[in-house]
Amino acid sequence: LLAYFDHPYTNAILEGLNSVIQNVKTRARGFKNMGYFSTMIYLTCGKLDLSTVTT
């Protein structure tokens, strides 16, 4: 707690990202390899605008 006053940085963004990745990991039980898992992480965390790709 006292370290925050010396260095006002928190790891809240990383904890949120870790939570999202853990959720993807839970959903990814049926994937065959790590390539599919990493693709799901990129698609979930990348905030890509896929509407331009599908039109």
C-alpha cells in the first residue's frame, strides 16, 4: 500500500486482462492446439473491428 504513494502504478489492467484470458481458457477446452488458443486470445483481447472484414 505504501509503495503506491512512491510509484502510483497499479496492475489493475493486467489483472483484468488475466481475467479475460482465464475466461478464454475455460471456453477453449475443445481446442486442439495452442495456435487455436492464442488466436482466441487475440480475437477476444484485440478489440478488432470484424465488421469491416465480413462486409
